[in-house]
Amino acid sequence: MSTQNETIDQTAAAAVPERIAQHRRYLMCRPEHFTVSYRINPWMEPTTPTDTAKAVAQWQELYDTYVSLGHEVELIDPVPGLPDMVYTANGGFIIDGRALGVRFRMPERSGEERPFMDWFAANGFEVIEPVEVQEGEGDFLLVGDTILAGTGFRSVGDSHRELADVFEREVISLRLVDPRFYHLDTAITVLDPVEGAGAAPRAGIAYLPSAFDAESQRVLAERYPDAIHVSDEDGAVFGLNAASDGRHVFMTPRATGFAAQLRERGYVPVPVDLSELLLGGGGIKCCTLELRGGR
Ligand code: ARG
């Protein structure tokens, strides 16, 4: 796949690594019942009108974009009365065909827990019922063999221990401090989940330093010295709520500085505008749950 952004300039091309797209399988939920009827994050304002048809059309563009770049997208049926179900990243966390369900902090979303676990079971995943409060891939991100886990607003610290027990992997706890960035996936983008593979320098992750407490910033800086640090402006438009296949980075068109940082490193920004879904406090990554393994 070649786009205008990737062409020409030989000198620049020599320095920029060639990024390889990896096949992805995602779970999405059409926002047929989308609205903002309660407020559980600072983005949500129930008195602001929402346009469900527009939400569906924008969501469809994301779906079509994934499919056009060769990814597979599975769908879970939306449930009336659960307007946040479109944010499937919060439906679970899946590695090697094993799906850890979620336990939402807010009662407004607890009705989603069972439908997601039922979907995983019906689609061949081994389902693990969670004990501690956590909101799935909204707060847990797989980078190589390591899981980065957020706390501070939604998922509790004890869920990180449970996560490590269930998946037998290293879990690094990170504390979020800015209420606008209440889930980890609003403050970190995993660009390339394969750590250290190949000769090309890999950024691995991009993040918004100011979303984290001092200790978490220290841990991230030490662990990911090549990471992209995203500006507060790009963070504030949910620039980091992006999905990547290792080459294409599906992201909001509003985060122009982040897009330039990505291009410098050989990634290809693919803009998709989900402005209507942002009224619920979610963006591209929130609408995307990665299905790893399972068949
Ligand atoms: N309204 C939803 C909530 O506050 C938005 C969830 C966004 N999801 C995410 N993965 N960041 O729970």
C-alpha cells in the first residue's frame, strides 16, 4: 500500500525505517444506541445533543478503513440502553485466545460485562471472570511481552496483580493523574508491539508525559527511551487514542504534530475523524478491541 506521504525524498527515506504492517483482528460495536445520557468522564455532557446517525457514519468509516487495509473486524451486537458499548476496548483484554472479562468501576456500564464475556465464549475464547475492578484494554496495553497497566481513575491497583497472575507476564503499573486522560489508552499509543525485533530503531510507544505522575514518567522514560513524547495539544484532542498495525497508525486528523512525529519515524498516519464519539469521551482506540489468538 503506498500513499503520497511515503514517497520521494531519497535522503530522508534512507534514514527512516521501513515499517511492516501486521495483520490485526479487532472487535467493534456499531453505535446504534449511542448517546450521552450520563457523565462518567469530563468529556461527557448530557445536555449537549448527540447525533447517533453521525456517530454510526463516523464509526463505519473506521470499520471500512481497517478492512480496506486488510484487517479483520468482528462485531458484537449493540444492546439498547448501553450507549457506551461502542467503546469495545473496555470489553476485555485478550492474549493467546484467553479473554479476561471486565468489571466496570461505574454502575452505568456494568450491563456490558456479561454481553462481552458471552461474545468471547461464543467465539472460541477461554473466558476468565475478573475479580477486581478493571476496564480491559482501555487500561491494559500489550507491548511486546509486557503489559502496561493504568490506574488512578478506573482500574484499581489490585487488578494489575490479577492481570499478572492470569497472563503470567510482567505488568508495569502506571498512574494517571489528569481526569481528561482517565484510561491508559488515552495517554499511550502502542505503535509496534514487537519489542526489539529487526534492525530498525523502534519507537515502540508514544505517550503524553503530563498524563502521568512523576514516578510513572520516570519508569516510562527509563523503559522506553526512544518513545515519542506527544505534545499537550495533540494529547488534548485524543491524539494518543490511536490504533497501530506497526505501520499504519489510525488516528484523529486533529493531532497534526503527532502525525508529523510518526512520519519522521516511518509510520503512516491514517486519519479517521470520530468527533461524535468524542462526546462520550472516546476515540479510535476506545472503539477497537484487539482479538489475539482464539482460533
Ligand atoms: N464513556 C466511556 C467511559 O467513560 C468512554 C470510554 C472510552 N474508552 C476508552 N477505552 N478510553 O467509560
